[in-house]
Amino acid sequence: MKFIAEIEVMPKKEILDPQGKAVKLGLANLGINEVVDVRIGRHITLTIEAVNESEAKAQTAKACEKLLANLIMESFQFKISAA
Amino acid sequence: MKFGVIVFPGSNCDEDLYYVLKHHMQQEVVKLWHKDRDLQNCDFIFLPGGFSYGDYLRSGAIARFSPIMENVFNHAEKGGFVMGICNGFQILTEAHLLPGALLHNDNRKFICKNVFLKAEHNHSLITSKLDLQKAYQIPIAHGEGRFYADNNTLQELNANGQILFRYCDAQGNVSEASNANGSLQNIAGVCNKSKNVFGMMPHPERAADTLLSNTDGRALFQSIIEMVEA
Amino acid sequence: MIDNTITTLETAKKLGLLEEEFEKIKIILGRIPNFTELSIFSVMWSEHCSYKNSITWLKKLPKDSPRMLAKAGEENAGLVDIGDGLACSFKIESHNHPSALEPYQGAATGVGGINRDIFTMGARPIALLNSLRFGNLKLDKTKWLIKGVVKGIGDYGNAFGIPTVGGEVYFDDCYNVNPLVNAFSAGIVAIGKTASATSYGVGNPVFIVGSATGKDGIHGAAFASKDISEDSVNDLPAVQVGDPFQEKLLLEATLEIIGKGSVIGIQDMGAAGIICSTSEMSAKGEHGMDIWLDKVPTRQANMKPFEILLSESQERMLIVVEKGKEKEIQAIFDKWDLNCAQIGVVTDTKRLHFYMNNELAADVPAIDLVLGGGAPVYQREYTEPAYYKEFKKFDLNSIDTTQDYKAIASFLLKQPNIASKRWIYEQYDSMVGTANTNTNSPSDASIVNVKGTDKSIVITVDCNSRYVNADPEEGCAIAVAEAARNIVCSGGEPVAITNCLNFGNPYNPEVYWQFVGAIKGMKKACEKFSTPVTGGNVSFYNQSSYEGPVFPTPTIGMLGLMDDPTNRMTMNFKKEGDLIYLIGESKNDISSSEYLYGYLGIKASTSPFFDLDKEFDVQNTVAEIIKKKLIASAHDISEGGLFVTLAESAMASKLGFEITTDKNFRKDAYLFGEAQSRVVVSISAEMQTEFEKILQDRNTPFSKLGSVVACDFIIDGEKFSNTNESALAYNNVLHELLEQ
């Protein structure tokens, strides 16, 4: 069975996000001054062949922990749905 | 002829470019602060290399909205000269003043080294005085310099003579092996259709001083100055 | 006081303090410290800030020269008069432990930190170098570390916009767990426009500028804090993230405010953050400060006083300006879109009062926190390790003299310690600033022009830690000598050094013996070359419980000067037919060579032959023949011996060489031995008579080796290889090992 994993990898909230900080400045240049904070992460989509949802979950978690996120500085969350 | 070099937050080749124009090419040149709007009557506006806004999000994406850019657009629209080198080129593509986009190098790494360039033709201000047979040794220093455009755009660029430079080897051969970063068709520099806005990834200002044992880059500045004065 | 904690010896120990130190704190304060105060003492009396385990030996190093504008340790970096009203500020610093944890950010923040040390002096950085040590390149962990470290250095330095113009990289199993990342920066400032790390003038405002403060680098203290909850542990960033964009803006804003002339004192915030800057500046200026911690811009909510004080968040500075100049500093930092907050005032109390929401959180005397004031100083025990005598027993005659020389030659050119570091240095912007003259004409040391003058600084970082391990005193003297030799071979004059002392645990007497030996060797060599020590950094505890200490690695960063650009000397052969000479003596010596250690696998031998007086003579002779314009190239003999030196000079110009070995020496020692104090030069044939006469007159030993040829490496009539083949192998080894 095919599943889609929608993964979101974000810099941990306590970690400085220089990219988000610079983008906030850029938004101000555009006249968008109401933005209080910007944090930038990555969205990753995996299509997984698995027998059931829980196996797909396990595979996704492993992919995130081992490769897709650097757990020292990033956190991840994901949603699994049938393809 | 008055040159202006825009200083964005994170620009770091502004001083090098200013120095070459002023001391080696003996030109009138001023620095323009990105938060100002006044182009100070400059005829030729340079967007220098560097990491404007840290190159965060996408290279050039944030600088493109700096206050001074509004008048850079106006200047270009009226036929005024604008040229981006490296990060400046990235800003001009983000601003859609130049076609295409500059993607991560094919080896996914920052590359700083000498490369060779061949001018495509003599029908632009920058290349007007260049020797079409010569391989010019000009350094690159970028992480995102792989020129990309869709097929239609590429065809147009070729047809309109908008391609200025291609990467080649020391003998002037344009080949896969001499492609510094995986750019489509070895493209290292382009201009807009009306040939008043230019962009290139290599740094001619880093090859303009006898002290550095390479002055190949001077020919580009010489082209600009001689053409305009003529 | 808002912090009413009664601390105990147990808490003090958790913070890394000794019992005697806890007692000393109670005497200084006349009471038991609260937790905030105890944290303050623990970081200020750490080795990093106080040099308590090293300062008695560091003080023995030579510090004086007429060119010194700041004494070692007095400012954030050394300051050397380079003539014409200009000074060079330079320093090297380690970031080993952060790089071992997270190589990308660890190395990046190392580059950030060393540059702040330079521009806080008012100097604009113009060149960066780095000295790196990694473990076995076959290990995945090593590959991960080197890729991360190189990308971290590149991404930070490239965006900051200062060229990385040189460096050194070595690989050895002893660094498998604990890599070394040492970053060097040099900057230029007009004399009289420098800034100082001081504070005085009652009522003058104290500002914090740059990034907001987060809970970075406060683990030790945080875990010792009793009232820390589960949640707040999760709030502790495991990694400090560097922001080179912020640093670039901070550089421009800082130089702009210093240029206005209203800065009383300024210090960057690195290790130990606000507490370090406030106490060191106050102690130096013999004043006090009232600081309102709630005014500090923070990145995380509800930070406690000790967290704000100890935070090591990057890209921040503390600035004291003249009262009345508040608007001026605010305007400059607004222009550069940087935080700028007044957080306190200078007082005459000589004490630091830290307030949180108008309540006193800590009250400590500034002088008692700092080196040279109340910080403890220890004499550590040291004993000679058993291996030292074992290594001395190495007998050259135990090595078979019949070797496959071609195989050795080919092996050496592909040894990662010797092979081209192109895979690394092409990731660094080495050309921004258009002052690095080496891009198109390579030299043994990096030559960087001081823009607007004919003058260049000539800089290098050197340390063969295998030699230092074999014999700390001789090995460290060799490191200094090699640095000087590289500068001399490039046409420069050695002027001063900075050092980065990477050692194991100082409480291990055998490690401390290595430290003491290295200092003795550095002292005698620095005295010989008249290159005083301007400062630097000590990094202890570079060891893992599994692998023992790393090789003692006292990295030497040396500054040289070249006033006359016509003295610039390059290392590449120039044309066919030029004659090749060796200046210095050949020796029957292969000790600690890459040949013995890497090829034959014999790890126990002493340091290579070295004689300080002979070295000095060779360098003076080389300097003279360069000034007399007699030679076409100069390249010193180091790792891999004579053969590798010749090959490098040949490959750099796509030429070859033909030489004859001297039958009075073992051929392996002649070609691959690493005896010191030797330089290979090439000369135009018409210079031969004059060249030989000068060397004879000076009584410097020399011998004619052969000549430059078109494209082959020919030794005793036998073709070893050709330039193209060798260059292909030499240039691609790291790429092949790292890009599989």
C-alpha cells in the first residue's frame, strides 16, 4: 500500500534562526511591518510503500531522525495519509 | 560617465569594485546606500557581489525589495545601464530585470577558483572591445551560480544575442568539462533584450590589478568606458 | 537581593569549582555567594577565561619588541606596528569542542569569534587562515566532521566577506574523536584609531549591541541550578548558530562608531558573555558598573539573571561611550538594522551590580574575577611520560636501506597530509578584498597586500604535532622555525606570533609535561627569531577517555611583513634549464617523517633533526639572496622531504626536475627525510657564479641538486613519474576520499 508522508522540519524554537531574522527585515522593506517573528523550515513529502500506516509511520520517523532533520538543532513533525 | 556601486547589507565586493573603477580605471564613482532612493545622477549602476541579507531565503530575493531598487527599475526602464556581478546578478534575476535564475552549483558546494570565459559577440557595451578568440581568465566565487532558464527563454536569449559569456577552457573550448558550475549551455553572463542591463557570475574586478598577476578583467571595464566615451 | 539561594560546596563542585576556590569566593564576598554569583565565578575562573593552569608558564614567553602596541593578554588581540602609521591586529583561537559536537556551526562560530576579536580593536579584518586536525579519513565520522567544518568555515567567512588565504590540515588517528579547529584572523587599523577593552568615566552609558541574547552555552551552569525544571532544560540550545550576515553588519557598525571617536571601551562577547566583558573592561579601567539585566534584548522569554550573564550568544558587543553620545550610537546601529540597548552605567565602585527589575541579583568586585586580579593561579605537576624515552631509542639502522623509492614517492604524493588541499580551499572565498597576491603566484606563506600601500602582511599557521608529540620542546621550536621559514621563503620578515595551544587534560602530569616542553621550545625559538608572542588561546581537555589525549598541538600563527613588493618570492619553478639548489644540510634522518610513520608504519621515533642556530643562518641567507634578486623560486622542505618539495615546485608550473642524490647519505633519508632548516631554490643559469659566491661567503651549507626540465621527475637518471600524472593524483586524493 502507498502512503504519503507530509513532513515539516523546523529549527528548534530555542535556536537562533538567522534566515528567519533576515526575511523579517525584508518584509519590513516591503512595508509589511506587522510581522513579529519569522522562522523558516523545510517541507518534505515522501511516498512510501508499506503494509500499513503504522509501518509507514515508523519508516518516516526513522527517515526524519537519521537524515531529514538534524535533531541537535531541528525538530520535525509529520502526517501520514493513504496515497 | 559616473558610476554608482550599490551597497546592500551583506554586500562584500562593493569596495573591490569601487577601488578598481576609481584607482585602476580612473573613473568617477560613488557608493549608493540601499536605503536611499537617490541614484545621484549616476549613468551606470553596479550591483556588487556579496551575500545581501545573508543570501537567506534565496540569493538576492530580499535585496530586490530594498528601497533603492525602485529607482534602479526606473533607471533601467529609461535605458540606463545596470550591471550585476555575482550576487548582483542574482538580485537582477530575482528582480526580473534579467532572464533566468541562478541555482545551486551542480556539486552543491561554494566554488572559488579561476575559470576561463569567452565573449559571445561584440554587440554589447560590456563585450564591445573583447577579443572573441581569447579565453579570459576571471575568477568565480559563488555557491549559487548555475544559470537556468526554460527552453523557450534559452532559444530567445541565443536568438537575440543576450548571451554575453560562456565558460570555456584555457584554449577557449566551450565544453562540458569547462563548465564551472553546471550552467545551461555554459552560460556565465547575460543581458536583457534591450542590452542595457547586464549580469555575470565571474568577478572581473578580481582580475584588474597587476599586483594580483592577472588583469584579464580590465578589458570588460575598458569596453564600457571606451564605448560610452566614443 | 532577589537571588537568595544559599549555595553549598556541592553546587560549587557541580559548577566545576574546587573546594579551595569556593572558600576563596566566600572570603572575597565576605559572605556565602548566591547561585548567580557562584555561576559568575565559575565561568570567570574557568581555564578559558582565567588561564589558571597555564598562565605561570605563558608568562615565561617573550612579549616585548619595539613594534608591540599592546601586551599579550591586555587586549582582545595582539597589536603590532607595521609602519607608516598602521598597525596589524591578529590572533588565533580554537573552537575544538563545539566543532566536535556540531562541525558546521562549531567551525562557523569559531570564525565569527576570532573576527570579533579583531574588529573590536578597531581593525578591519583582511585575511583569515585556519589550522585543522582530523582523524583517519577512512572513517565515516571523520568525513562528516571535515565536510561540516569546511562548509562552516566557508559559509561564515565567505558571507562575512574576508578571504581565507591559507591554512594547514593534518590527519592522524589521535584526532578521531576530538578534531581541532583553530581560526586565525588579521586586520589593519590606523594607529591612534584603535579601541580598547576598558571602561571608565562615572555615568558613561553601557550598551549591548548586535544579536539578542539566548540561552546559548550555559549548560554547565544550567544543570547545576537547583530550580531548573524539565521544561527549561528543553529550552537550552544544544548548538550555537552563527549568523555571518549579522556579523558583517556588526563589523561595519562597530568600525563606524569607533571611527567617531566617542567610544571609551569595547569588547566582544564570546565565552562567558556579558559577565566576561563587564568584568574585564571594568577591571582594566578600574571602575564599576550598574547593569540592568532586564534591558538586555533576549531571544527567549523569562531568562534568569545567571542565564543572561553567562550566555554565549554570538555576534554581540559591549560598548561604553561618552555620556551624551547615546543618540550617535543609536543612529549608527539603526542604520545597520542592529539591536542597540543601553543596559547600564559606569560607576566608581569597582564593583559590578547586576539588577533585574530594579532588584539586585548579584554584587561582585570586578578585579577578583579576572586574570591578574583575584582569579586563581595554579602550578601543575608534570612528569616525563614513558613513551618519550622509548621514542628516543629509534635506530635508523633498523630500517632496511633497500626500498622501492618510486613506490614511496607515489605513496607520499597521495598521502592526505601531503596531497593538495584543493577540495577544501576551493570552498573558501580566497580572493574577496582583491589583496591576496597568492592566487596566481603561490608562496610558502600567504602574502596579502595592505590596500593603498606597497606593504603586505605575510602570514602562516604551522605545527607538525607529530614532531611535538615525539619531543615537545624541539617539536614546538620547529613549529616556530617553520612558520618563520615560510615567511622568509615568501620574501617577508618574521615579526610576531600568536599561539593556539591545544593539549589534553592539564591535570594529567604527562600531558602537562608536554605543555611545559612546548612552551620552553616556543620561548627559545621566538627569542631567536625576535618574534614575541602577542597572545592567543589555550585549549585543554582535547582528549577522549577511549583514545587518550590528542597529540600536543601548539599551533603557531606568525605575522611577517614585506615593505618592498619587489621582494615577493614564489615557490614554483619558472623555466626549463634553471638550476636547482639545496640550501642547508642533508642528514641521515627519517625520524617522524611521513615516510617512516605513514609508509613504513613505524610510529615511535623522535623529532627530526633540528638546530636553531643553523636554521637562523639558513633563513638569513635565503632572505639575503631574495633581496639581491638572485633566485627564481624558494620552497622549504617539510612533510615528505626533498622529493615532495621538488614535486610541488614543479607541479605548480607544470614543469619537471632532474636531480642527482648524494651518495654520502641513505637514499631514503636524502629524498624523504624531514630534517629541518632546508630550502630548495631555483636560479637562472646566469646567476650561478654570484649565487654560489654569496653562499660561500656566508658559510651557509648548500649543494647543487640538478635542473628544471620540461615535464618529468628524474632522479639519478631514473624517471619517477611525470608532472601531469603526479598532479592528477596529488590534486584529486581528497576529492576521491570525500566524494565517494
